[in-house]
Amino acid sequence: MKKFFGILFVFVFFVPIFLMAQETTPSRSISSLPIEMKSFVGNIEIENKTILKDLVLRESPAYQENYLSGNFGTIRNRIEFSNIVNKSTAQFTFVSRVVKIGDVYQLATAPTTTCASSDSALLYSSILKDVKAKKLLVQAEFTNPFTGERVKKLLEINFDQNSEPDGDDILARATITSADLGLNVLTLKVESPVGFTFSLQNKQWNVNMVIKANDKGNLEFLAPAMMPDGVYDFICRLGLPNGISGEERVTAFISKGEVILEKSSFNPLAFADEGKATFSGKRTLVKMRNTRNEDVTVFIPDEYIAKGRKTEVDLRTDAFEGVTWKSYNIAPGKTLKLRLKESSIPTIVYGNKFKETKILYLPIGSKNVYGVNLRRDRWESR
């Protein structure tokens, strides 16, 4: 009985929030207690989680054919999302079963022989679960990024089951995703920001994914058609500074739209793998000798460079975005002297003559002076 009064209290103060419409229709009854379906208006917050920024939502013209079932609702005002607006609040119409509170009380307090077990279960269920529609019907409009055409599409959006709206202003929350729009989307998981911009391109499927320096999480990219599961080659272009254009062929697995870069191939995301770069903090003078027959530019993460000491360099410039990386030019047969922390450092080596880009790990030992030779595909201690 205590639980019933809690539910009853919710129902009494819940209904006045909405504007009750006049139209009703009979529904089933509990024992001899009639139940009606009535339409209400409340506020809903919708979040745009799609990859599109020009999405517009309107009332669904199909709502009138479905709403009396009690499982559907629709928005009453136009919602427009943009680059700076990804959440918006709208009024939405829905229907709910309603009964007279006095009749419910009499039935609930009557002897158990007069109330069937199924009726009792309904009385003691949460009213909040009953009044919310199960789906939101809307008409979506957006621009097809590949054709430039304006697309109109009727959608069914699920309510967020775990959302807990605050106060009386917002009754429910819902999200709209790229999958709701039927878009072909590839995803790439980036656990930690890489620190530089790069792109992955597959011309056969007209896919070009641009990953920015500070991107993190599950990134989405549009594709004209969904790539079947399999192994594909991509061209990786690094956003190197000073007019340098780094380009490398990489291998990736596609599994249900997820792009997984092969660890053994050229993998820019290796820089986001925290387990591959460790340092103890001890400073070591490193002498890097270029044994190639071409100028090379070496990129080193700024966090591994010992601060407070002068370094002897031929060229030093800020690389990528901010000061996350530093770049150094080493001429053929020349040596770069640099104080670094004892570590295993991920570095990018760019050959200016052959236009090749390599990711190499530079191991720094515990010696006071550490020498390495830069060969074609590796660093070599000396």
C-alpha cells in the first residue's frame, strides 16, 4: 500500500504539467474500472549525435495514424541543429492511459478477491514508465554530403531509457544517431590524441578520413557505400610542417564498419599507444648521426626533450599543432646532439630525397652519452 500511495502522488502532480487535449478514445479496463487514452504535451530534449551538422527535425505527418496506440509521440515545433548547436528542446505530443484517481483508490483498497493479479501488477507499476511514448516519430531533413541534394526522411527515434531529466521542464530525452538516418558510416577508435593531423584515403570506395591532432574517442566518417568486411589498403598522409608531405601505404581491417589499423604496418595511431613510450626522467646526451645519403627531418615528441639545457641543432621548428612535437633537420654525414630523457621514443623520420616517411622507436639508454646511427629502416646504437 505504501508503494501505491507513492505512485498515486506522482500521478496527481504529474498531469498538470501538460496541456490535455480534448480527443480521447476508449481503451481496456481493469476489472470494472474504465481506462481511456488521452493526448498530452510535454517537453523533450533531443541531442544530435550524427555526423551531420545541418540536420532539421519536424513533426511527422504519419503521427496521426499511429499515436492512439500509445507507443508513439512527435515533436510540435521545428528543431534545427548546427556546428554550435547539438541539443535542442521541443514540445512533443504523446498519449497515455488515464483513469480517475478515486476509482483507482477504491480498486486498490478493495479485497484481493475483487482484483485480478494482472490488474494488481498494473496498478503497482511505475506510472512514469507508462506515460512516456516508446518511440518518437519525426521528419528529418539534411543535405547529402556526396550529392548536395536535400533529403527528407521519416524516422522513429528511441527515447533514452537511462536518462533522468531534472525538474518539471524536461519530461524525457532522446538522441538521434547516424544509424537512425541510414547513413553509411565508418568508425575509427582513437584512445589518445596523436598530436598531429593525418588522413586515411581509399580511392576505390571514395573514402577519406581526416583525423585531427586532438581527436579522441570513436570517430565517425561518411562513406558513399558501406565497405564490406575485409582487408583494405589506405594511403596515409601525415600533416607534417614546413611544406613536407609524408605519404605511406597502410593496411586496415574493416569489421562491421569499424576501421582497425594493422599494428605491423605504418600506423600513426601507434603514437597514441601509451604502452610503447616510457621514460624514467633521466637526461642523456644523444648523438644522432645521419648515415643516409639524403637530408632527413626527425620529429620528436616535446615531452621527451630535456628542458633547461641548450641543444646543438641545425634546424629547430615547431611541428604539428601547438608545441607537442619538435622537428630537427640532419644533413648526410652530420650529427645532431640533443639532450633527451631516458626513454623509448616514437619518432617520425622523413627522407627529403626519396620522400619516404617512417615511424621508428628510438631507445635511449642510461649512459651519460648515447650514440645512434640513423639507417634506412632503423636506429642503430654505436
